Amino acid sequence: MSSKGTPEFSRRVVEQTDAYLETISECVDLLAELVEEYTAGDAARQLVEEIRARESECDGRSRRISALVTNTTVREFGIRNSRMHLNAEQVVRLYQLLDEIPNAAEEIAEALVTVTPARRRSCFRRYREMVSRVTEAMGALHDAVREFVRLLTSSTETGSIAEHVATVRAAESDCDDVRNAVVADVFADETVDQPMVYREFACLFDRLVDAMEDVTDQLVLLSSSEQWITAEPQQQ
């Protein structure tokens, strides 16, 4: 039997997932730095280049993990990896959804240096607030996916990611509120030049955390019929 049917396959999946999650987190952290230090000059462009590089790296990592799962035969999975085998198609979808996060981060970064909006204090204060919640959500999502994959590549262990899922959902809800506050602010103040620009950036940040929530929705879907993992709070 191929070594993929042994703990070697599990190790490769876990290690590649960890590296993928770290690169996505770096993308989000760089975006937070860009928003915090935003200027229209070379410093901003350098950060955008770094985000671009991480996004490209994420594309490659996503393809490699998906290929590892997709190209493994039933025999190669072995009994140890029966959870992975039974959920292979939806697991690949999970990695595809994860890739939307660095894509969204890159889109925001590119827009900042292309549009170069004036740094309106109230708007950027709220953007920083959204990025803070995004960063918190990414930390929870990192832990949720990591634990899910660890359990997925085990044949006996059980666990819960419900707390992490709840954190991401709360962050998404908070970002909706902040987005709405930005929109209300810029359209209520007649002195604001190009309010649609500030509205669009608020929507871009909101779409970033929406991408994270989409991943948690996939985790919940994958976990809904399984006894070895809990992804949502137990009903009282």
C-alpha cells in the first residue's frame, strides 16, 4: 500500500494546511498594517506588493492541497483516513473558499493604491475597526480549520470548533454594523467628496469577513452529519 494510507498522508495534509493558513493570516496582517499606515506613497505600494506575493503563494498552496486530496485513491486513503475519503469533495471546496480570503485582501490593497482616497479620519477609524474584527476572525478561523483538519485525518478523535465559528460570525455581524455606520456618515455630510468611494471601501472590508464566514458555513456543512465534530452550539 502507498505511504499515503499511513500517517504520512495525514501528516502531509496537516502540514500543508498549517502552511496555507499561516500564509492567509500573513495576508490579513499585512492588510491591517497597510490600513494603519496608509499613505499614497512608496510605503503603501511596498505593502501591496507583499500582499500580492502572499496571495499568489496562497493560490499555489490551495492547488497543491486540493490535488493531494483529489488524486488519492480509496486504497491509498486507507482506513485511518476514511473521514477524509468520505468528505473529499467538500474538503476541496473548503480549500477553495479559503482562497477567497487572500483574494479579497488583495482586492482591497490594490484599490487603496489605485484609488488613493483622502484619509478621512472618521472613515479610516471605522476601517481600522473593521480590520481589527477581521484579524480577530482570522485567528478564530485559523484555529477552526486547523482543528477540523486534525480531526478529519484522525480515525478516533473528537472535538469542537463551535466557539471559533461563533467568533467569526460575531465579527461578521459587527462589520455589517460598522459598514452601515460608514455609509450613513458619508452620505449625511455634504462636505464629503465622493462618498461612494468610502462606501465601496466599507463594502470591500465587509466582503473580506464575509469570505471568512463562508468558510465557517462550509465547516458547519461538513460537520452537520458527523459525530466526531461539533461546529455549532448544542441546542438546549
